[in-house]
Amino acid sequence: MALLTGKAVAITGAASGIGRAIALEMARHGASVCINYYPDEPSAAAAAALGAQIAAERGPGVFASVAGDISTPEAGQALVAAAVAHFGKLDVFVSNAGICPFAEFTTMPADTYRRTVAVNLDGAFFATQAAARQMQAQGTGGSIIGVSSISALVGGGLQTHYTPTKAGVLSLMQSCAVALGQHGIRCNALLPGTIRTGLNEADLVGAKGAAMAARVPLGRLGEPADLAGPAVFLASDLSCYVTGAQVLVDGGLFVNLQ
Ligand SMILES: NC(=O)c1ccc[n+]([C@@H]2O[C@H](COP(=O)([O-])OP(=O)(O)OC[C@H]3O[C@@H](n4cnc5c(N)ncnc54)[C@H](O)[C@@H]3O)[C@@H](O)[C@H]2O)c1
């Protein structure tokens, strides 16, 4: 069953990992998808490959992409403008782009902290703001999904710069749910557990990866595609009375940390 037929979607940082999986699954559910990708050659090539795959499955005209450093307000605005230029509207926005450069707290350079906050939190704020402005102007409601993390709820010794940004994305979605509910715009947070992507795969090899997987009640680490179904649900009208929610997609890891 196609759950997103006729919907126009914009996703940040979707050339790889979780964002890519969400883009692909939403396209498979009938959506038109516009992605933002980081302005470098590998990301441009990955975005083009995703576009080719979606075109092969769905035909032409349902995919668009735009480069931009999402830490700037202009990149979020450009993504929303591209979605509207290609598809005439915006129904669903996913704030996904993020970085997680593991670092010791006491020796962390200020630039590492500032860059992480700029991409993960400033980027989420400004792009969500651009999406909300568009949805509000359209007057037909919408769904906004912020990719947070279970790190929003638990500490991480090498993530003292990262976990506050993910708690920030969760809080942003909660406050936006309150601010935008009157416009029929729903805002929810997805909280992935440990998902094998370019963000962390170097840290998940060998015995360490096996030990991480052993802590997951469902018995394995997550894959990007594990986030796609929950994202489609939150984007679709099946979740029409769900807003301000935190949806953990972690194989049960969080409750096993209690
Ligand atoms: N992998 C995990 O275990 C995990 C767990 C919890 C939350 N998350 C979150 O999921 C989201 C996606 O991460 P992922 O795991 O798929 O990793 P990933 O590295 O595959 O994806 C992140 C994407 O964001 C893009 N990006 C980075 N900086 C950007 C910028 N300034 N402008 C535009 N794009 C930028 C990257 O190019 C990349 O395509 C992140 O927000 C991350 O915090 C991941």
C-alpha cells in the first residue's frame, strides 16, 4: 500500500545513511522527494546515484536535489525552494543531516564543539523554520520529522558536544508541535539507536561492534532501512493525531540501558 501518494517531501543530508533510506522508502510510497546534500564531490555523486535509483523505480520527475551546507539558514531555504520549484508544494520535511565526531570532553577543540552544534542544531532549527513557513503559507498542514537520537536521553562520554544537539532536536520538535499545531503541522522526533552508517561504522567493527549488538534486545545493530518505516508512518496520514512524540527506533536498546 502506498502511504504517501501525492506528497512532496524534503530531507536534509540525504545522500547517505538514514536520510537516504528514508528518501528511498518515501519515494517507494508514492512521494516526490527533494534532498539536500553536503556540497562535496562524494555527496554529489551519492545524491545522483539515489536520483538514478528512484528514477529507475518510479520514472522521471519525482526526485530533485540541491547542494548546501545545512548549518546556514540559506541551505534550508534553498531546499524548501527547490521542493516547491519541482513539486509545487511541501507536505513533509525531515531534518536529518548530522555529524558526530567522537572526541574527549576536556581536550575537545572549540571548533569541534561549534561545528557540531552548527550542523546538528542550527541546521535543524533553520531548515525546520523554512519548512514551517512554507507549510503555514500553503495552509494545508504538514508533517515535520526531526532525526534526534537515543543520545538525547542518555549520556555519551565521547559525545558531550553531540548529545546536547540531539536533545535540542527533540526539544525543537516538541516546541514546534506546540507552535505549529494550530496550522495542522505535526512535529515528531525519531530517536535512532545504534545504526550502522558512515557516522559510526569505524567504531562498530570487531569485538566492540559485537558487544554493542549484544546490548540490543532484538539482537542486532540497526540498519538505515530500519528508520524508513517509522519515518513513512510519521509522514503519512496514518499518524494524523501524533504530534510532539518521540519515536525510539533502537531495537529496544534504550530500555535495556535502564
Ligand atoms: N548512525 C547512528 O547510529 C545514529 C544514531 C542516532 C542518530 N543518528 C542521526 O541520524 C542522522 C543521519 O546520520 P547517519 O547515521 O545516517 O550518518 P551519515 O553520515 O550517513 O549521514 C549524515 C548525512 O548528513 C550529511 N551532512 C553532514 N554535514 C552536513 C552539512 N553541513 N550540510 C548538509 N549535509 C550534511 C552527510 O553528508 C551525510 O550524508 C544524523 O542526524 C545522526 O545524528 C544516527
